Amino acid sequence: MSKQEEIIKKYEEFANYLTSVNLEELKSTMPRQVLKALHTQLYAINLRSLGYEIGQMVEAMKQEEYPELLGVHHYPDLRDIDFMSEQKKIQLDDYLVSVRKGNIVYNFWRFVKDTDKLQSFLVEKGIIEEVYYLTCPYHNDERLTSKLTLAEFNKIKEAIQTKNQDKIDELLDGTLLDYCDACGTDVEFGQWDEAMGNKEYRLIKDRDKSLDYV
Ligand SMILES: [Zn+2]
């Protein structure tokens, strides 16, 4: 029998034994004080978790075999950035992995001073997309549109700026809302207010999974 077969056999034997223990039977045959002592004794035994320890070891071996795992590897494009330190690029790589595809990517200042430069780089690489939307001029969290491309956004902005009522009425048919919940009243589109224009970035690219299953 190989070593791994032996370990598995012992593990299975013990697991089966534990499964066979009937708690109701213990309850009906032992006084509470005896069960209390048993509880303490069981917790005093250091039961190794070989599964966990071997998992940790395998992970360390994998990093030795693939040193790139210690650097940028989820979004390899980030390696091409020449205006950030290696450490910041790794932090950004880890951050992007934590964001779900389609969700907002923000606080770029954590990684670099020139956030515009980083945003442009990520857009160019197809990692994030720029998304525009309109909000109530007084309530930045009350959205009056769903996400828009820059062209769609500019069309709405132009209609408001030029007071093109026909165009606005057309947009109100599904694209643009004219009611703000927070104001509790209609939003007047009499003139363009810069506070209405908003931009955010959303993650659109899947991470590189090639090292996941090696
Ligand atoms: Zn409002």
C-alpha cells in the first residue's frame, strides 16, 4: 500500500467511526457531567488537518514552480504599465480580481497619482469601460438614465443645452427619467447643469485563469 493510500484509508476509517457515533445514544446513556468532561477531553486533543496542511504546502510548491504567481498574473496587460511600481501593479491586479465583471472599478488614486493615465490605459486594454449616466442635479445618487455610451450621453446633453423640447420628449420615452425620488418632484430640463453629468468605470474583462488549474 502506498503512503497516500494508507493515509486515505486511515482518514476514511476515522471519518466512518465519527459518523457512526449516535449523539442521542450518548445522551441517553451518560450523565451531563460525563458528557461535559468528554467535551473538554475531545477539545484538548490536537487533531491535525492534513488536508489543510497539504493544501498550504501544495500552494507554496506551486509558487516555487510558477514564480509569476507572486507578480501580476490575473491581468497580464498590467505588466506593460511603465508609470507604476511593481508593488502597486500587484495591488491593482489583486484589486481587479476582487471586482465582479460588470461592477464599478473606483478609487484609482490608491494606485497612482495620475489616475487619468491609468484609466486610459485600462480602457485601451479593454479591461474597463467608461460608462456615462445622468443624475438629478441636486442628488448625485439619483440616476435619471441607465448606463450610456459617451455618444448617447452627448446626445442627451445637447438636447438639454439647445432646449430641444421635441428631442427631450423623445428621450423621456424610456431613455431619460424626469422624476427624482429624493426631490420628490419632476426634474426641470430647462438648462444643462454640469452636476447632472457623471462618469464611472466598469470591469469588462475576465481575468487570466491559465494558472488556476496547473
Ligand atoms: Zn433630486
